[in-house]
Amino acid sequence: MHFNAEHLALITLRGVDRSGVKRLSGFEKHHTVPHRVDDYHNTWIAQIASEELEASINELGKNLRQHLNYKRKDITAGLDGNTAFLNTPTFGYRLTIALDPKSAAHVEWSREITGITQTDIILDGEVSLILGEHYLETCFQAMRPISIEELIDTFEENDAEVDYPHDCAFCTVPLPQIDGQVIVHPTGFTIEYGYPQAPHTLLRDVHDILPLSPDQFVRAFLE
């Protein structure tokens, strides 16, 4: 599978899952579940979740070294506040914990794979499973503004299903084959899945709609 290098660098794979604050290893009996979401409580969450963040990045680094024969110099990793990070020669990984904006009794674990320089590493099934089956979105940052109106018009002229608000700020295209949808904004698009996937699945799927000029985007969906 071939990707244009400049397109590949603009892809981010993302996923989020939730758990209760009380389930964090650093939560003790005398602690109180936060009643609101703010910077102070998110800083506290980082402190009581540091064990999980540290263990996760250590385990990932160990598995990547074993599977890809990486050396110490090939990987940089560490903790930065609420985020554990790991950088390799071919991609970067971020695991961030923060209070769920909708429920201060829960936290969100956000994972991101960025800075991809080679597809074969992520497309390797074993590496993909090492990175986890937690990914729900493929985000693509466009290199130039996308005309949403032009995109909508082309879809409608071809009797293709598309949804959009009255101001055409974005448009949505259903993707029943993945139980998901594509949301297109002037600055790029996001493929949203109906359930978590492994990263190699997301990367394989996004190949079908790159590059992202409006005519190529539409042709990829209609052909």
C-alpha cells in the first residue's frame, strides 16, 4: 500500500475510552471524586494515574523493542503532565488521561498515533495489536482549504447521500461498510467508526480517499 509521504504525515489515528475515577490505582479511600471538570482536578487526575501512564508506556516500549528490534536510541519516551508519550523512527504515540467533560466521576483515556513515516510498520498486524484496538477516528489535515459547497454539489449531482447544516460549515457522508461516517470540514476530514478498531484497519481504510482534493474525494466514493 503506497501513500504519498506528505499525505501520510497529515494523518492522526485517535481513540478514546472511559473508566471510573475510583478505578485509578492512585485513588485512595480518603479521596473524593471530583464534582467539576477543571485544570486543578485534571492535574490531580494525572498524579493518581501516573502509575497507569508509566506502566502503559513501559510495556509498549518493551513490546516494540522486542518485535521491531529497536534499540534504546531508537525510542524516546516519558511523561508530561497528563500524557505519556513514545516516539519511534516511524511514528509517535500519545496516551492522555483527563476527566470526562460530561462526567467528573469518569476519565477519558485518549490515544493518538501521529507522525507516521512508513505504512508497513502500522500495517503489521502484530505491531497494530501492540498499539491496541482502541481507535475510533482517522483525522486528515488538508493541505489547502476544502470547498464544502463544491463537495456537496458534486455529491448531490451524482445522487450520492450527503448531509449538511444550512450554513454548509461541514458535510457528512455515511460509510455503512464500516458502520461509520466521514465528516468533512474546510480544514480536513475525520472518518468516524461505530466501534473501536486496530490502527492497521484505520490506515488501510483511509487509503481509499487520499489525496483529498474535492474531485478526487468524490470520485473515490462514487467509483
